[in-house]
Amino acid sequence: MKPLEGFRILEVAMYGFVPSAGAVLAEWGAEVIKVEHAVNGDPQRGLRQTGTFVVEGDTNPNVEHANRGKRSIGIDMSTPEGREVLYALTKTADVFLTSFLPGPRTKFGIDVDDIKAINPNIVYARGSALGPRGVEFDRGGYDMTAFWSRGGIAASMTPPDSPGIVSPPGPAFGDTISGTNLAGGICAALLRRERTGEGSVVDVSLLGSGLWSMGHQIGLSLYCDKPLVAPKPGEHGAVRNPLSGLYRTADGRFLSLVMLQPGKFWRDVCEHIERPDLIDDPRFADNASIMENTVAAVEILREVIGSRTLAEWTKRFATLSGPWAPVQDSLQVGADDQVRANDYIIDVGDIELVSSPVQFDVTKNESTAAPGFAEHTDAILEELGFDWDRIVEFKVAGAVT
């Protein structure tokens, strides 16, 4: 049994951020009913090109990633009949999950007071760009604006004298992180409700998630009163540790070493790179000496590591005790044996997707494919107790699809 089996999530949301929270909850066992516009559906369904990636065919990873495992119903919430259906669903739900801004929430009768009046103990969860308070509480935004740019990440990752600002590594980067935060908050609220009977209002914003992801560095910046400045490409970022940094291999790939106690690992590294002469070198005799002679150690390591390919170092470093990793791109991770051994990539319908990051009882997560637009409308209406004559009336009125 999955942890959230028996819970129903009513999702009134679009694009990537909040729907990705629904995808996580669905993967953890909740029933997630996705409410889409009765005519247009979720605009994400129309996203077929992202950067250099062009999606052809029926299956669209842009939709599947954030909508796996759900059911879909098309509702026009601007009509009385559409709201009747929505409110009937609300009565059966444990969580009302939305990305709508305050204005539309009021317009469509789906704000906190509206939903609580129908289901007083429901958990009301909302994802926003900039948070529920402050003068900008009602402004919209995307992960590129609120998470990446305003949250301090873009500037902190952009090296000095760069001709532009570093862009996010891919679509929905901040959306997915923020959605997982929102899913966690919903679970905490459900636990509280189980214990007290009270349904909380849960808020997660792209801005808040961006700040949290940078939390360690922001704390240091506020304490030391200076911003993080990214090292220039090719520079060794750790000025006092040669065993923490990136090293290019003979085939143009990179190794990442992160051994925060260089004195502890120096001997082992020297043995693995076949440079035993460095073990007793007085420049690297102890932790303090290694730190003092970081520049010299980096030059040596660059030369040695640059003499072999990544595949050779991967085999050689298999027994290295300190933390290290190959630098992999978004395609190479799919061939990583450790990724596959832990089922971090799973089959979803006829494509592969990354699993949500939490597993229970050392068991891989499973999911079904994202629903087609309004695929389950009739079945959901029948489950709510509407007879076929009433369903036809809804359809004629354009309230549902």
C-alpha cells in the first residue's frame, strides 16, 4: 500500500509548478483529479518545443512529467453548472490544490473561504510566484523569473565579466523543486488534519523555494555582508583545497572531487593516480600543508587527471574512498548504473521519466501515464452521482467536456 492511498487531491492548476506537486502526490498513492479548462485544457499541452528539443507524436514529455498518474476532467468554472460540478468534487476531496492567482480565485469562487464553506476540513494548498503576502502577492511569474532570477540563483552562478546571465539548466527546473516542496507541505497538513481534524492553508512560492535552495549561501552572505561571486570557468573554486573541484580528463570530460578534508584523503588519491611520490612530499605532509600549497597540488592533479579518459578514471577510482563523481549531462545520467539500480528513472506509459525523489520501504515508485485532456469526465461525473440526463445537460451548457 502506498502512503497516500485513500486521499483525493483536487487539482485546479496549469503549467509546471503546482501540477508537479500533484504528480508527486499521485506517485505516492493519492488519487489526483486534474481540472482543466473545458475547451482549451492545460496550456502545457500545447508546449511542443523547448529550446532545441522538438516533441513529435502523441506522447509529450512536457505534459507527462508534471501530470503522470492523474485523472482529467474538463470544467468551465465560469458557469453555474461548472461550479456545481467543481463543488461536488470539492466535497469529496482531502486537498484543494491550485495555482490560480487571487483575482481569478475570487472570480471563479475557488478562494479559501469558498472552498472551506463547502468542505471545512479540507487542506487548501496554493502555489504562487512571490508568496501570499506583500504588495506583490497577486503577481504571477514563472520559475525563470521568481525562482531563478529573483531568488539569487542566476546572479550567483554567473561568473564575473560574463556577457550575459547564466540560464536555468532546462525547463521546469524551479517548478519541479518548488512542486516537491509543496507536496511535502501538503503531506504535513494532512498529518495535522488526521491528528486534529483541522485543515490547514498551505503556501509555497517559487521565490521562497529559490531562496531555500540558496539558503546556506544567503545565510553566509547576510552574515558577511557580501554576495557570492561565481568562479570564472576553469578556475579552481576551492582556494584552500585541491581535492575539491573539477578536473578535465583526456577526452574533454570532467571529474568532480569533493573531499572536504584533504589531509584525510591525500594518500589514497596519490595511490589511485599512481603518484606515490606525492605522499611524502613535504608540501603535502599534512592538512595544513596541503591547504597552503593548493595551487601547486591543483597543477599536478590537472596534469595527471588530464592524461587519461573519464572511462579510465571511472574504473580506477571505483575504490577511491573520498567522494567523487563524473560530470554527466541529461542524457548520460540515463545510462548511469547507480541511477538504474535505484529506479530513479521509471517507465511511465510508453516513455521513461525521472521518478519523484522519495521512496518508501526500499521500493521503486510507479506511475501511469498522464491523462488525455478531459479523459475521465464522464466517469468522474457518474462517480459523483450525476445521472446521464444531468451529464448531458452539463455538456449542452458547455460546463464540462
